[in-house]
Amino acid sequence: ERLFRRQVEWLARRGYRGISLRRLLDRNLSPAEKPVVITFDDGFDGVRRVGLPILREHSFFATIFVVAGRLGGVDDWNDERPGERLLDADGVRALAAAGFEIGSHGLNHRNLIGLDDESLALETAGSRRVLEEVAGTPVESFCYPYGGFDDRAVEAVRDAGYRAATVIRSGICDPSGDLYRMRRIPVRGTDPFLDFALAITRGRSKF
């Protein structure tokens, strides 16, 4: 919590404005803004409990990529944070009501590469239907579980009606480029603060 607050305050002091991916796609930004798209993978409940109050202090918004079929469960796929509680339906609705974008991280957090057609449709289109019903808002962004994607997975995401999808590959995204392979800058709680500052300004954390 302390490190995340420091990161958000650092952005705010330098004139950055935390926005959702949807707002970037809408191109609804004034020339004076320095937008930084903030995303959270996996849909941890900590985003609601800890992240939301801190972001609200600075009028920042974000996109939360939720695993639609695991609402109210725990993370059983991540070695970094095993057993962490995930958002339930009420938590998803609370974030949506606060102006945060709800995106999909699949139905069951399965790597899309190599899935059969039915499973691929469930992970992409199926997860979107579930989340739109829960959140009561359009779900327009997708995040590939495990960062796994190929041309077939990208096509499935596009066919499911998403406007964009994010990958794990590090770099500053170009909204005029491929919207279904949007790069991001990974930020982890174990990273030194200097790495975070360098990543924001250079698109990478190391020299």
C-alpha cells in the first residue's frame, strides 16, 4: 500500500493523469493532459480495498482485468501471490460505479494458445457476457492470460467484440498501432521505486 501510494503521488506531482484504457481509445483527451493508462490484472480484491481509495484521492481512474469465472474466489494460478482473494460480483460493481473500466482476463485464466474453438469462445466472448451482466457496463478491453496469444487468439478477441487487448511485452503503447497487441510497462510491488520512475519515463526500468 505504501509503495503504491508513493507511485501514484509521484505521477500526480509530475502532472500525469491516471486514465482507463477505454478513455485512451475514445481519444477524449485534452492537449494539456499527460495520460498514463493504469491497468490491474487478475481482479484482486485489493484493488477495491487499497487501490481505489488511493487513486480517488488524485482523481485517477484505471482498467481492471477480471477473471470472469472466478468471482469471489482466490488466485490459484499465480506463484507471486497465491491464494489472494479475488473480486466478487459486488466488488466488480463497486469499481464500475466508481468510474473504473472493467475488462476481461478470460473466463478461467487459461492460456488462449492451443485451445479448441469452444474453449476459446468461452474465454473471450463468454467472459465478456458474464462481466457485462455483472458490471452493468460495456466490457471492451481484454488482457491475454499469461500473456499468451497468437493470430488465432487475437482474431477470437476481435470477433468477440473487444476494442483492444493488452500483452505482457514491456513498452510504451502506441494507440495508433495494433490495438490487439498493446504493450504495457509492468509494475510489481517488489520493484525498487527507481525502476518504476525509469519505466514511466523511458518505457523500461533498467539502463
